[in-house]
Amino acid sequence: MSRLLRIAAAQSGPIQKAEPRQAVVARLCTMLGKAADEGADLVVFTELALTTFFPRYYEEDRDEMDLWFERDMPNAATEPLFRLARERSVGFYLGYGELTPDGQHFNTSIIVDKSGTLVGKYRKVHLPGHDEFDPEREFQHLEKCYFLPGDLGFPVWRTMGGVMGMCICNDRRWPETFRVMGLQGVELVMLGYNTPSVNSQKPDEAIEKRTFHNRLALQAGAYQNATFVVGVAKAGDEDGFHLFGESCIVNPDGEIIAMAETEADEVVMAEIDLDDCNFGKSTMFDFARHRRIEHYGRITSQTGAEPPAE
């Protein structure tokens, strides 16, 4: 048996601060159309796919930042994307800033199936950066200021012939992210990222190390949970701040099977067989046989490290 799925990693080039939603959505529609022309079943867009990476900007009045958030999904600006996906019978993952009816702000992603139905929602759990203006940084990274930590956990959904889950950007660096989904039998993890090429707290860190860490996290998460992983960037020079690309599709052996070559809008395709997850899940990573939860208590009982006494 095979469960074939044609996946498109739809990397976004930079989105400038002045670029309107309608223009950004038109770019997403162009990529979805190209992917559909190549037989895609599912298109994965990036984190905050509708706007510039606004957490780099500081506003004393938080209400001034609400213009970067979506109150409804779909809405008037994004309806063309949903309509095109329905017409072309293509599912998609989309990241955006969410403003809830009760005024809460989240870094959010959704899965939409081939009929245009919203299947699932995820809210970013592991928020990086800081919660107040930091004059010591070369640029700000105010995710902890503008977003609340996600409150939906790491659910998975059975859709489009497989078991699918989501995370966002910094979540990829935390093995708990993948393991919680792995324990639900996940076969495809989708995530978007907007990652600066420069570490604002360590400016001399080379971009090669930054991109290595990106690949390391995606490949380890895939291998250690016998799942496909699709990581999709927003890349290039955005309002004078550089984001790295390297959007990629990783198989359950932890091998990169497709990768973006540019820092522009780019569609990267791969045909995958979700049944390729079965071998790893039934051997090396057969959790039911091999996990020893009696020894894992620290993982959920504490946050910071507690070294032994000197």
C-alpha cells in the first residue's frame, strides 16, 4: 500500500512593511496556482505569511500593532486564497497573527483541506525574544510582547489521507514539540519560520551556523519521530533586515529531499508516501515498546535546569 501526497513548500520572499495584504495574498495565490499546476495536494506557506515580521518593531501603544493581526480567517483579504484553493482542490497551511474576539493575540497557523474547510488551528507555544524594548540589541524581537503563548497544545488531525500536525518557527528547536505529536502518530509536521540571519544577541555568529541549526532541528524532529517535516521560510531582505531561506522537505529518515535555492517566492515540490513513516514507527521509534516514562518526570515537572550541588 502507498499513500502518496504531492507537497509544495511555498517559500515567501520578503514582505516589506508597506506592502498591502491584497498584494501579499496575490503572491500566495500565484504560488498556490503554480503548485496546483504541478499536481500539488497540499501547499505549506510560512509563518506570518500575510505581513512583514512585525515583532522587530516596537510600539509603546500596543493597540497600534493590531493592524498586523487578523480578526477573522478567512477574511476579505484572504478569501481569494481560500477560493483558489477550493477551485484547484489543494489544501494548505497558513501562518498569521491572530486577534481573538476577546482581545488576545497569538502567532497562529491553520490547516485547510482541499474543500476549503478549516481542519485545525495551532498557536505558537515557544515564543522567543523579549517582552520589552531592549536598547542593547541590534534589532528587536518582541514576540513575547505582542503574542501570548499558545493555549491549544500540539494537536494532530486526520486529514488528506494522513495524520498531520503543526508548529511554528522556534517550536522546531524544542524536541517536546515533535514528541508530543509523535505520540499521536503524526506523519507530517508543517511549520513556517521567519528567522533572522543575524543573532541580535550574538552578532558575530555566522549565517552558516544559523542555517545549520535550522536543518538540524528539522531533521532531528523528523527522524526521532518517524515523520515527514516541511519547514517553510520567509526569506530575503525585509525592511533592511535579512531572513534566511532554505525551506525544505524532510523524510522520516531525517534526509532533506527538497530545498529552496533562492530567497524569493519559490515553490519546492516533492512527492511523498506517508506509508514511509511505518518502518520507523514500528522499529527504532516504536514508542509503546521502547519508551520508559518512569524516568521522564523532570520533563514536565520543572522548567529551568537544576544542576547537582557543587
